[in-house]
Amino acid sequence: MPDRVVDSETSSSPELGSSRCGHCGKAAVSPDTASLGLFSVCIQCKPVVEQKLRENLIHPELFWNALPYADFGTRAMAKIFDWLFQYIIMIPTTILFMKFLPDSSPWVAIGINSLVNLLIGLNYQVITISRYSATPGKMMLNLEIVTQSGGRVTGKRAFGRFWAEMLSSSMFSIGYLMAVGDEEARTLHDRLAGTRVVQKQALKRKEP
């Protein structure tokens, strides 16, 4: 069940066509509701929801159409680009460690270098996702990472998503392959972090 339409960090939202308000979640009698695309909101919440839509705090596409989920192939290509970008950063770092730690135990050098590379990968994802809603590889293919209700991903959620992706990459990358055949192309880390990857260029508001 997706998060509430407005509060993408907390509890679940009503189903489409529900008599409950898509913002506060309270039951609303028909005369006291207003329709916003696919969802209904109570009269009291309507100005708040409209303001959040104007400020891009809610994904407009969620109201006017289904989110345009990115397919597995496009996501895989974006991931390859991200790996290449990270290697461009990590390879010089590794060379520096080999140069300035020549007398250290090989295992110590490998351990320190692995930790530094892990921090590079963590910052690469958390900073770009929380600031730009996409990693550089996803930007190249016009992809965007959003919450399951279409909202913006916070730094805290991006941090959790990074560690969840570590699980996806283990066990022969089964976590990535979970996106194959899924109608929302959800990987294991998407499911754990409550995120989705969508086609940014398809996010055009469609009036009902």
C-alpha cells in the first residue's frame, strides 16, 4: 500500500476511489470532498494539497495519471553509468593509497581503501539523490528516484536506500533481478526503502 499522497514519509494512503481524504486519511462524506485527479480530498485539506502541488512537494503525476515507472533495461543502463562514474573517482583514490602506504600491511591498505570507497559510494548516492532526485547515471537517462507516493526522497531515506542496495548487490544480485517482471520495476532496495524509479520526461500533468 503506498504512502499517503501528501505525507510521503509516514502512514498509508487510501485506495483510489476511496471515500477517505488523500491528505489526512479521515473519512469524508461526498458533499465535503473535492476531486484532485485520481484522488479525493476533504474540503479542509484541499488548499493545503494544492499548495504542496505548486511547491512540487507532491508528484503531480500521481494525481493525473499513474507514475511512469522506468523499465528494467533503462535502470540497468543507468546503473552501469553510475558504476563507471564511481570508478573514475575510486581508481585515483586506490592509486594514492598504494603510493602513500607502501610499507603498510597489504590487508591494512586494502581495508582502509575499501572503507574509503564505501564512503565515496555512500556520499555519491545520498548527496545526488537527496539534492537532485537522481544519481548522475539516472540523470543521463532522464530517470528520477521518488517515494512510492511520488514525493521527494529525503537524505535519510537515501541513506537507508544505499544500505538496502548493498543487500540487492549481494547473493548474485538477486535484489536487482526482482525488478524483472514487476509492474513497478521494484528492486529489493526499492521495496525496503519505499522508493520508485520513474521516467522524468514522461512527468507531464494530464488534466482529467
